[in-house]
Amino acid sequence: MIAKKLTQGEETLAVIGLGYVGLPIALEFAKKTKVIGFDINQGRVDLMKNKIDPSKELVTSDFDGCDIEFTANIEDLKDVKFYIVAVPTPIDEHNLPDLKPLLGASSTVGKVISKGDYVVFESTVYPGCTEEDCVPVLEKESGLKFNEDFKVGYSPERINPGDKEHTLTKIVKVAAGSCEKSANEIAEVYEMIITAGVHRASSIKVAEAAKIIENTQRDVNIALMNELSMIFNKIGINTYEVLEAAGTKWNFLKFFPGLVGGHCIGVDPYYLTYKARELGYHSKIINSGRALNDSMGPYLARQTVKKLISNGKDIVKSRVLVMGATFKEDVSDIRNSKVASVIDELKSFGVTVEVHDPFASSDEINHEYGFTLIPEIKGKYDAVVVAVNHSEYLELKEDYFRNLLTDKGLLVDVKGIYRNSIKELEYLSL
């Protein structure tokens, strides 16, 4: 049994890709067995060797008591028996799946696997991707035969960046294998670290589909809230107040409007619609939800501009402060942040925009989106847009914003966090 051999130190486990997903898994397993943590970025590897998480999610003490070797050298993977692939699966500029990182990782593993090895993928993909896209690469690079010489599994990641309650070991793990024996073996390996338990899916495709609909379901529901927000704005009532009232019913689902970005909810549905299209089905609800959510940044910017104009502001002379640039609260991750679309739309009207974020890196922001962050908020603005509800912003009072705003200035509260405390200022939220 592979789990027993890992626990007894007879075999080694490797995690390929040490980002938000891979590093926590590698460290958790390293408390139970010997682990090789592999990443192609030598700079990231050097940081982790010094107990520094490049993603800024983990602290130094999280590395303590772990039997782990960090490396960017493929030769260090040759004695591994159990491989976990946890690389990103982004989309390209056409919203199509970009499998280059995944296929690259499959090629790396294919070069080093031996007979009897296990390869488990954690990256979010469309149903069928593991067996139809990744396995052929493994076979080609290794010269080995799938299911005869090596086994493959799928166990989707469920890590929620910034969430200190629903951590890796406390979330039920879905796992599947390429045959009944491998399915049980793979589940037992994960049971070494997952205290919440492991759900054994009947097939790899089922496990892939289960993961991708988790975020698709959220995306569609948030899209409904965003559409309701547009309707209620025309009616002249606050969406959050409506949702608060409706939420008193026990079975009302508590979703909220907002900017839907990041590397999960804003990406995963495109993998499912891609697969559906490949099979001759054009998704209606999922595509509509995606289109609506992608439009919310420009919509919010246009609502801000319209309000400024109605207040007598000269748009090309207006200054707007955007507070928050990451894709969600209290994380440094800027991938697929929809705040950028708000900023781009504001600038298209000639507005001068300054951006502040206590978590994001100005260099990373500039490289990814072409604007920089201001280190300190000062001066007067015609509008302040609180785009991300970072903890640092939550306790700000009306006087704080009054001191930042010019006469007839506007506070735009995307997440509605100040809706019960703003009494005098011009106020706008989704």
C-alpha cells in the first residue's frame, strides 16, 4: 500500500507546482512523509528554502517540522513514487483554456516516472482533460503504458486563499483514480492529511466535473445578484437592503453582487463551456452569467461617471481614488482582478485615477495591468471607489471619506460595507 510506504518513509511524494495550492499541500504532507517540492521558478524555490511563501499566504512557522526538499532540478524527482501536479490552469485572451502549464508539468513528470508510480492532478480542468490531454503526454515522455505501468488520479484543489477557517485539512477532499485499486490507494494517501475525510468519486471525469461546477454554480448565482443590482439601481433601492430582507427566509441563498475575478470563479466556467462547445452544445446560462459578470467593472465605472456628471463635475478634470486592487479581500493575489476593468473604463473617460492597496505589489500590478499603486492616500478626490473590502478599510468612518472628497464628491462602495453608516455623503453601491 503506497500510503503505508509513504508513512513509513520507504517512498517519497512530490508536489509539482508550489503556488497557492501546491505549497500548502506539500508542507502538510511533509509533516507525515518525505516530500520533494518542485517548481520551475528558481527564485520562488530559493524563497521557500528560506521559509518564505512567495504567495504571502503562509508564515515561517508553517515550514517548521516538515521533511521537505525544495528544488527546480528535475533530476531530484527520479526517486519519487507519488506525484501531485498542482499548477495553474488559466485562460487566454480569448477566454479559452490555456493548458500550457499543465501539459508542461505532465511532460516534466513523464520524463521521470517509473513503473508502479502514481500521478495525481489537482489543477482545475474540464471533464476528460486528465485522461485525454495529460495521460498521452505522460505516456509519450515515459514510454510507459497508462494503467499497466503507472496509475493516474484526480483530486481537485479546494483551497480558498485568505480563508483561515476552511483550511486544507478541514475541507473534504474529492479523489478519483484510473481504476478501482488506484482510486482507493490515492484516497488513502490523502487521508494521511485530510481530517475532514475523502470522498471517493466514481471516476476521474466525475471528480473533474464536480470541481468545475463548484465555481460555475457560484458564478451563475453572483451573476443573478449583479443583474438584480442593475434593476434595483433603476428602481432606486439598495440591493443589499433587499437581500437582507429576503435573507430572513430560511431557504434563501445568500449570494451578493460584486466584481467576479480571480483564478477560480472568473476562470473555471470557461473550461466547462469550452468542453460543451467541443461536444456541440452551446451553454446558455453559464455563458450569460460569465458575460454579465465580466461586464460589471465597466458598468460600475460608467455609473460613477454618470453620477459625477450629474453632480456638475468636469470629468476630464476629475480625480478618482480606487481603494483595493487584488481580486478579493486580504490577499496579495492580483490574478484576473476585475478592479483593473473599473480603472480602465474610468480612464477611458479622461478621469485621473489613483489606486491604493495595502496587500498588492505595485511592481506586479504595473507589470500585469499597466498602472502603479500610491503608497499613501492624500489629497482631494471627486470620487472614492472602495473596490475591495480589505480589513484595513472596514472600520473607516464617514468623516474619513468626507476629508478625502471634494464638494459634491461621491463614495462608491462596491461591496456595500458602509451602507448603514453613511448619512450625509453622496453614496453609490451595487
